[in-house]
Amino acid sequence: MNAFTINRMTWIFIVSIATAILAIASGYLQYKDKLDSTAKSLKKEEELNNVYKQLQNKSDEIIGSTKQILQLNEKLINANEEIIKLQSKLEGTYSGGNSFPELKIIPLDNEKGQMLLIHHGGFPLFDISMHAVDLDIHNQIVTQRGSNQFKMDELSLFSVDLQFNNLQIANQLAIGTFLSDYSSDKKSFNIFYSARNGLFIQALRLFKKNNNWHSATMIYNREYKEIYRNISKDFPMDLFDWNVKEKN
């Protein structure tokens, strides 16, 4: 083996070693880049996690504040409802609120019936005027005359007018007798009320069966909306005229 061959092999060895070193160095650098990239990613992920935690904390704070606001709003609504109730109660105490009167007529014989004025509702009634009309007598007179025009002093032939300062809660007053003809088995009355809290109209119908009187009552407000009814069992509703829109 001559010197040239040895030198050539030496160079090949050196080049191989250098190539290997370069490959290792390149691999190391790539690995280091990956480590750096991974470290950066982990750092970014940690930063993102911190931001997420901060946002989560802020979100929890906002949710907590929202709950407090909703609770306060609910308290305000409840307080407002209480104020409305108290205001309504005060107004009802002064005006009568949703209360209304009812007249009962209990025939005592063929000529007179006991009148009872009954209170309904949660407030006293004030400044009550009552105009009760016997429709049977009224219609008889109208038929005889051919006219429904009456002088003031003739109204007592078929109606009763009374005034009351007040009617207390759940009270029932005996207010005198209504003179009429109770000898038949049917009687019809319309009663018109005015009070501090409004106008009311009552249709009162009586029916006698086996010498016992049965009654049917319907009460309306000023818009003719029914607000109360009390009808005896098996009352013959179809036998009566229930019109209350014409003030007789």
C-alpha cells in the first residue's frame, strides 16, 4: 500500500467523520428547534390558559353581578307589587273597591215583601243610592196607559228609592218592606244602584212553587258585565225576561 492510498483513505475517513458530525449537528439543531418550538407552544398554551382563567374569573364575576342585579330587580318588583296592593287597598278603603250591594226581597204575604240589603266584597260601600223597580206593576201601568212616561210622584206606584251613607263589610240590613202584589207565582224586579265606587244593576226574579218562594239574582256593572249570580236550584229561568238595559 503506497502513501497515496493511505492519504486517500485518511481523507475519506475524515470526510465521513465530518459528514457524521454535520448530520449529528443538524439533527441536534432540528431537535433543539423542536424543543424551542414546543417550549414556545407550551408557553403560549400556558399564557392562553392564564387568559382563559382570567376570562373565566371575569365571567364568574359578571354572572355573580347579574344574579345580584336579578335579585335586586326581583325585590324591586315585589316591593312595587306591595306598593300597588297597598295603594289599591287605600283606594278601596276610600271608594269601596270591588264591593257591590245586593237586594233580597222576601214575600211576607200577598201585599208586602221584606227588603234586605246585603254587602259583597272586601271594602265598605259608601254613598249608596238604590232605585228598585217592580217590573210587573210598571208593565201593567204602561199597558193600561199606552205610555211609559211618569210624573215624579207616580214612581212610588211601582218603585222604591232609598239612600244609605255606608254599608259595612259582610253586613246585611233590613231596610223596610216593598209593597206590591205577591199573590201570583212570579215577580220581577230591576234594582239600580249608585255608590262611590260605581254603578250596578241587579235583576231579581222570584218564583213561587208549593207555597215556597225561590229566587234568581244576577248583578252587572255599568258596562253590563255580569259580576255576580245566585240562582236557586231548578229555577225556571226561561219563564222570565232578564233585560236590565232599560231603566224603568
